[in-house]
Amino acid sequence: MSQENTQLDPLWPLLGVLFKAHPWHGIPIGPDAPESLTAYVEIVPTDTVKYEIDKVTGHLKVDRPQRYSNVCPALYGFVPRTYCGESVAELCAQRAGREGIVGDGDPLDICVLTERAITHGDVLVTARPIGGLRMIDGDEADDKIVAVLAGDAAYGGFDEVDEVPKGLVERLRHYFLTYKDLPDESRPHAEIVEVYGRAEAFEVIARSQADYQARFADLHGLLTSALRG
């Protein structure tokens, strides 16, 4: 069942009245995606613990305490109803000139820039993608979309990642290149092979939506059939 049809099915809004929607599967990406989309925030810049969505229950859980002082300089989470699978991996392999790249099997990650202090995760925000980091973790495509909070006074008017202060982009790069590393490790876990602009971010988002449909094509249909008995 398509996303449009699930939104039109009267059962789904009624379920939202009674139950909290699963942040990955139960929340629409938004009608204006990829230009403007809904993002689910897991981590905020003040967090010294890495929070992550539990894929089965949809609850936010403690993944691990951050061992060192590195913190993410932006709101960090994922885009609902996306999946990094074959199509996302194919684009990453093409752009990086690599073979053997696979999707990481997670929803598409997103960093949302804002001047305002949002004090905790487990919230939804409206974000406008302006670019991304093409990250490869081992042999897995692990793109990080860079977006701005809609209406933000400092960043909301940016349309391209090139408009973001270079120091902030470097802080994002440093965080993702080091947050898994230990001081005595000589080989990094990940690499960022490219910082790309808005058009490429739109392509990555579209591919992640296609991968989601391929991976979870029957999910909404099966649930609707079960509810209708």
C-alpha cells in the first residue's frame, strides 16, 4: 500500500488518537518531501549519551554513553519511512567509485541545524534539506543529510550547504569521523568521501524512500488487513 493510500485510509488517523505512532514506520515523511520533510530527533547537542530508536518498539533507548567529550553540533536523528538499502548503496558506490558498498539497513540519518536550544530528543521537527555528507562506514553507505530547521532565524534561509559556516561543517565531519573511535585505534571506522549539495540530498532521500517501499512494501497493507479483520 502506498504512503498516499495509508494517509487516506480512515483507520490510520484513528490509531493515532489511541496509540503513539512508531517514529520510523508510523509517521509520514510529509507531503512536500524532499524539499521540506519531517525529521525525528534522537540526539541534541547537549547529550553526552547516545540515544537511538529501538527498531522493534519505537521507543528511544540508551545506545551507549559517550566515552569522550565529542558531542554532535546539531540535532541528529532520522527521516521517517526511509531505508538505506540497495538504491542508496548503488548511488554511494557510483559517486565514490567503489565496489562492494551495501546499505546500512537503517533509516536515513539527518542533522538539523538551528540556533535554538532544543533540550531533549524524541521530538519531531520540520526540516529543509540543503546537502549531505557521503559517509562510508566499513563497506556500508551511511549518508548524513544536512538540513535546517524550518523558520530558524539563523539557518532557516540557507538553501545550500555551501552557505553554512565552514567551521560548523567541519565540526559535523569531525563528530561522525570520531564518535566511534577509541584513542588507541589507528584505523578509523568511517570516512566521509564527499560533502554534497541540495540536489544530491534530494536524490539520496528519494532513493531511501524507494528502498523503504521495497523493504516494507507489505507492512501497512498487512496491518490494515489485520485491523479490518
